[in-house]
Amino acid sequence: MNLLEYLPILLFLLIGVLVGVVPMLIGKVLSPSLPDAEKLSTYECGFEPFEDARMQFDIRYYLVAILFILFDLEIAFLFPWAVAFKDLDFFGLLSMMLFLAILIVGFVYEWAKGALDWE
């Protein structure tokens, strides 16, 4: 086992650690540290908390976010296909039509279940 074979990997790890640690150390050394009672308080927004932080959120917020990410990623798959459209044969067209059909079926299912309705 030759140690020189692992030199690029060790150098990469060392540079990666330095890039992550050195800025934090510079910030810690150079930043002013003058805590006062207001800065050390629990909330800096100007008022005391008035209810429990563990309150329940409506699940529709998360559902809309997940659906947005899902459809956004699926639409992002259309861009490479559109760029390579001239080089694709009939199989490329059929595979994208199948992908879009599955996307449309999922969209219709969500619409029918009322996941897109906001009350």
C-alpha cells in the first residue's frame, strides 16, 4: 500500500475541512461578543410568547408544499428531454408520453381527492 496513492484524497479532505472550519474560527475571533440582557432573552422579536410553541399546524400546508415539490421536480425532467428531442427516436417520444400520462393521472387523482382545494 503506497501512501502517495492516497495523497490527493487526503489533500481534498484537508482542504474541505479547512474551508469549513477556518471561516467559523475567523468569525468567532473577529466578531464582537457583547451580550446584554435583551440579547440573551428568549425572544428578540419584541414581545413575550403568548402561546405554546407546539401548536398544531394544518396538514394542508405540508401537503401543498409536497405537491409543489413533486410536480416541480417532474416538470424539471422535461427540460433534458426537450433539449435532446431531435436526437431521440420513437422510443424517446413514447417514454416521455408514458411519463406525462403518469403525471396527469396523479394530478387528476389529487384533484378528485380534493388535495388541491383550499378552504
